[in-house]
Amino acid sequence: MKSDDDVPLEDLYEAIGILVDVIDKWGDAPWPLFVRFEKIIEEREFREARKAKYRRVKDPNLRPAKSKKSPAEKDRYYHITKDWK
């Protein structure tokens, strides 16, 4: 049997999505399993965020955090530089 750490995070997301469909169709009997999956996902994401905070070497396999800026803010100097070409 695999431990919780052996299951890829993507598989957990897929499993919890399927579980939500089951709960919607058949009722709340599997709710404790949903809570367990949700807890595992949250712990894993929190652990990764904490490690990333102190990571010294950038790992090319890790996805960069998405920017919270709107597309308009990403290139705020466009109106100045558009004529430079």
C-alpha cells in the first residue's frame, strides 16, 4: 500500500474531483474520505510553499508561481516603448 507521500498531487486532485461527483450523486457517506484527501492536499501544498520560501537553487522542474498582476500591469511601459522599434 502506498503512503500519502507516494501519491502524486495531480492524482489526488483527480481523486477528490471524482469523489465530489460520487457525493453529489449518491450522498455524503464518503465525506470522511473527502476530508482526508483535502487535508493531504493542503498539507502537501503548504509543505511545498514553505520549502520554496527557503530554496536556494531554483529547480527547473518546479512551476513558478503565477503572477497576481493583471495583463495590463505586466507591461506598464508599453506606451513608452512601443515606438522604439
